[in-house]
Amino acid sequence: MASSSRSSQPKVIVGLDFGTTFSGFSFAHRSDPDDVQSFYDWPDAGRPYCKTQTSLFYSPAGELLAWGWSALKAYSEALQVSSSTGQGEVGLLVSKFKPILEDGELAKSMLEVLPGWATAEKLIVDYLGCISEFIGGHLRQKYGSCLLREEVAWCLSVPAIWSDASKRKMEIYAEKAGIVKGKHCSSSEASSFPLKIVLEPEAASFYCQKQLKDTAILCNGDKFLTVDVGGGTIDLVVHEKVEGGSSYEVREVSASSGELGGGTYVDKNFLGLLKRKIGCLESFDDPETLHKITRWWLGSLGKSSFDGTGFKLYELPRKLSKAWKKFDEQLGCAEGHDEEYYEEIKLSEEELRGIFDTEIEKVAALIDKQLSHCRDTMIQHVFLVGGFAESPYLVKKITEKYNSSNAGVTREVIAPPSPGAAICKGAVALGFGTAAVVSRISKKWYGLRTAQRFQEGDREEYKFVNDEGADMCDKKFQIFVKNGESIAEDTFVSERNLGPSFAKQRSMTIELFSSSGEIAPSYVTDPGCKRLGKYIFDISENMELGNKRSVFVSMYFGRSTIQVFAQRINFGKNRQPEKLYCVDLSGSSIGRKRKSRI
Ligand SMILES: Nc1ncnc2c1ncn2[C@@H]1O[C@H](COP(=O)(O)OP(=O)(O)OP(=O)(O)O)[C@@H](O)[C@H]1O
Ligand SMILES: [Mg+2]
């Protein structure tokens, strides 16, 4: 019954934001795509919020016991049992594990402290499995059990700064978690619709546009910067609103940018400060106490309420205050300090500002960079979203710095409501195709390996003589697309006529290269160059034309693919364009029928 009644369009689209600290979802039914709803009542959460903790709790043997807020609760309870009974291992609480997906130093250091079985794949697949199961249950409650999981389409958001390889891994893990059908998942329960990977700042940008729909703030031609300040990444994108068929159509003005940073780095600074103030804390090995401190800091009396003014007093857990006193006594510096001195800690306004300022400065530096990239174009609005944009202090500082009405430049910082839900809500709009990015800025150079006339200064080792006796230079990087160039999606870009170097040549090797460097590459062997595809193209007909045979090469850019085509222009029987290969930049399996949709 399931497959026979299934339509070619999904009934419900879910936007899933798997974040470093928190994860959440939004959804809408196809009967009313504008009615995007979020979920707030997560089990074991202290207060309603649009996201739950990105945490998992395992038994010491590696069995998954709880996820989300419930993982924290289960861990707290296990700690209490352990401290009252003196029992050993309590199990493993894993939080903020999203960054282990992106290869690098951070991932390495995170994996080092985890047991061998807790691989990036296991953690992410476990988490996605739990949250998608939960979402499925909620949707059934909402729409009735006649809504099948396979009728739901999923949009999963990823940081724009992630590599294509990490985005690909997310797709595979989503299949392994049973969300969508594919090579790694054949479950009849899984969605039959391809997973759509959306970029977090792009989803956030559409959320902001939707929020301002009823105001006259955004006009065609306006340029706006969206800054997604999350727990572990800061992601930026500059869009220009363009007139188009769909309600929200934009073009990317400069390449999206970002770096690691945000709320969890503020938490690290807080712990660092506490360790400097409380001498014994560095070597204090009591998970229950550390858990209590973190809970206070993340709660309403901790970082959330800091607006840049006032101090905070924190009553220390008893075990810690006793250990601190003892530590000072051993060092001989307890004199003059009474019992009360060790019972609470005061964080001054200046110290609290210091904890936040490193991250706020990171955000400001990234905004500055985008503003300077776009110096010819005026950015009228700066949107602040992501959970960290709930911080009144961050919003105040960024507003003070970037609100401007000087010398004819009017720029306004806008922090829309529910900034934490911006990504998953925007992802739903992208899923329905009611929002689109019509062109993006290339972050790389793309081109073909060619042989060109030898010029003064060319590399001697690549020199050869063709059969007309001309000096040629091999391994030249012939640029088709420049780094920073605007590329319309789903269009042919850059086309060139190429020919053989030798009259007797029966084939031509057509090799596509990319280069991630700032400076235009000269040779395909330059640092940063990577071969993406290779094809031996037959040119053995009409050999009498020798090196006058002409081949027309073109590239077709999709959202995450480049297809390379070649066409015999003046020789051979088949003069139709032939697709040589398709390079899957992110391995995306996104199916796209309409033009210019994400
Ligand atoms: N009022 C607030 N003041 C300060 N920080 C806050 C406030 N509310 C939330 N945060 C912080 O925002 C961060 C979470 O933001 P968000 O949910 O956007 O991140 P994420 O999606 O988990 O991370 P990422 O997008 O980087 O993967 C946490 O570090 C949280 O403590
Ligand atoms: Mg996020």
C-alpha cells in the first residue's frame, strides 16, 4: 500500500539542524509550505527551546542509553549513584562531537580522549538515528499514522565552511542512520526522497528574509550579510536580493566564509578563567562537580543573562570549595581568607566581558573581511542568527560597531526573533524550493591541462616542440573559472576551442583541475592544484586535418557537480556534444529538475 499510494512529491519537508551544541528541526506540510513549525518541548529540557542538546550517553560497555537533554539527565543521575555508592565507572557522556567530522587538529584532539569504539561515524549515526526517530514520532502525532516516513523529505544543514568531503560524509551517515534510502540504507521505512544538503548560512539568510517579508526593509538590489553564530562555527554569507519568480531569490555577492568559534569557545574561556582563579581546579578530577559548574554557567543565571554589565556570583559545589581551601593552605596562601571566601566565586564585569570578547572579536573580524571584500557594494543589513545571537552582549557590541548612518552609508544590524531556529526553519524553505540562490561565488579556480605556445619565463622542463616546429609548454593550467567569479547554477560556463599539438595525434586527454590558491595557477603541478577528472577523447577521424582539428570543451556547473563536455567541431561523424565525466564535488545525490534551485 505504501509505495503504490506514494506521490512523487513529499508530503512533509523537515529541516534538520544538527549543531555542535544543540540540534533541532522544523517542518511544513506541502498543503501550506509557509506554515513552518518548530518543536520546543524536548524531553528533560529545563525550559522550552527550539533545540535539544547534541549529546549522547553510553554505558561503560558502549551501549547507547540516552540522547539529547535526557543524556545529560541520565549522566547526572549516574554520577550521583556513583558518588553515593562509590561505584566506579558511570559511563560516557559525549557532547559537542560534530566537529570531529571535519578532519583536522580539533577532530584529532577530540578523538584522542574518546574510547576506540566512539568513532565519528558511530556518534553521528547514533545521534541522527535517535533524533530522526523522534521527529518521525512527532510527525505521526501531528499528521496521523497515515503519514509514512518514506513520504517525508529531509533537508540537513551543514556549515558552509565544511569541506566537500565532510558534506559527503554527512550524507552517508544520514543514510546509515536510516533517514533516507540509498546505497547505505535499504530500510522500507526510510524516506524515498533524496536528502538535500543545505548550507547553514544560506538557510539562515532565507529565514531572515521571511521574517522581514511584511516590512519594506528588503528591496530588490539590497545586499545583506547573514552571520550564523553557533556553538562551534561562525558562518557568513552575503546575498543580494534579486527579482525572480520565486518569493526569495538571491545571488551570492562574495564567497561564504567562516571559522571555528562561537558559544562553546566562550564556555572554554569561562573554564579557563575559573581555573586561573581557583588554583586546585586544573587538577580537580570530579566529574560531578565539573558537571554542576557547567550547568550553572549554561543556565539562566550564567552566560545567557550577561548583557555586558554587572558581575556574577557563583556558589561553589562543597567538594570544590573544601579542596580549594586545602590547596591554598598547603601553598600557605590561605591567610586572611575565611570559610566564606572559598564558598563562592565572583566574576567581575571586566572578567565576564573578557570571556565573551575573544569570540565577539572573531565575529567582528569576519564581518570586517566580508565588508572589505564587498567594498564596491554597499551592505545595507547585517543579520545576526544562531544560538549565540541570543546573547544580549554580542548583539549590543555588534550593533554598536556596525550600525551606521555615516556619510550616506546606512547599515542596520538586525537580530531577528528565535535566532536559534533560523537554520532549520530556513532549510524547510529551501526544501520546498520557495527560496533559491541563483548564483554563487566560486571558491576555487577550475581549468584544463593544456599545452600552449612556450612563452618567455615558462618552465623549461615542460618544453616540447610540436610538429610545426613551434616551442610548446605542457601542463599549463588553462583557467575556465576564476576564484571569486560568480557562477549561475545549472548553466554552462566558459567554453573553449582546443586542438591537438601533433598532426598524428589520435586522441586528446581532457583533464579537469582545480586550485584552491588565492593566485591564479600557471601549471597544473602548482601547489594547491588537484586533478578532478580525466578522459581520453577520440579524435582519430579526418586525420588529414592534422592539428587543425578543433574540439569545443565546456563545463556545466550544478550545485555540487561539474560536468565536462566535448564536441568535435570540424571533423568526425559525431559532432554532438558528449558528456565526458561528472565530478561530484560533495558526492551529493540531490536531484534537481527545475532550474536554479538549491
Ligand atoms: N542567551 C545566550 N547568551 C549567550 N550564549 C547563548 C545564549 N543562548 C544560546 N547561547 C549559546 O549559543 C550556542 C548554541 O548556538 P546554536 O544552537 O546556534 O549552535 P549549534 O547549532 O549547536 O552550533 P554550530 O552551528 O556551530 O554547529 C551555545 O554555545 C549556547 O550556549
Ligand atoms: Mg548551528
